[in-house]
Amino acid sequence: YDGQYEKFIKSLPEKEIAFIIFYRGLGHLYLKENERARAYFKRAYELEPQPSLYIQAGRALSFAIEGKRVEGVELLRNTEMRILERGVSDAEGIYKVAQAYAVLGDRAAALRLLRVSIDQGFFCYPYFINDPLLDGLRGDPLYGELMEKARVRHDEFKRKFF
């Protein structure tokens, strides 16, 4: 989350585990190596028969890379529906879905899930304000409100634990 993407990729174990492969793809996406990212996202999806939020987000990001916005948004809408139906509380996983919505250009959905992620406990403010995958949200008044909420929660956490 500190922007050292090459170092991050090198730190990942060389294992055929969908979760690790998803993060390898995310690292390459941040490096703007879209074809490598797409290949990793697709591989992660192949490895996980019942894909987690992370893998679903990666699949949607691969659709974005391929220019298949409609397919990506549809996948995320189905994923979001399952999040609500099942009461999913993986706040970081929900953030990954919000990122994918943002990359695909669905600002309203991205902001909605960003709020859920923060409310459920993922409020990594320094990451949020520098995350290039959220660039399409900056300038929206709701984004500003959410960042303020994340900043306050982040600062409270730091005061309590550091």
C-alpha cells in the first residue's frame, strides 16, 4: 500500500494460489503492465472455482483492460448483490470491488462500496489518497467526505495503537 509495486511483486511467494496471483496482477496493474496484470487476473479466476471478492474484482479489472466495461460492471453488480445477501464483512475485499468499479467508470457504485469498506473497518487513509485506481473518484464531493471519514478513523487508530 506504499506504492513500492516492484518490491511488492518480488515479495510474493511463487505459488499457484489464486489470492497470491491476484495480488501479483494488481501489482502489475499499478505498474501499468496491463497485459501481465490481465493474464494474472484471468489465471487467478481459473484457479478458484467459487471466486472470492478479490478474484471477482480481478476478473472485472481484466474486463476493464480488455475494454469490456459492460461485462465488468455486470460481474461487479452480481458480486455486490452477493455481498449484501450474505452479509460479507471483508472490508478490504469490498474495497477491491470498489476499486474495480472505479476503474470501470461506475463512480456511484465505487463510492457506495468505498463507504461500506470504510464503515466495516478498512480505512487505510494514506493508501486511499494515493491509490491511482481511485483517480476517477477524486473531485466528487462524496469522495472528499469519505476520505475525511477514513482520515479520522485512521488517526484514531494511530492514537490508540502507536
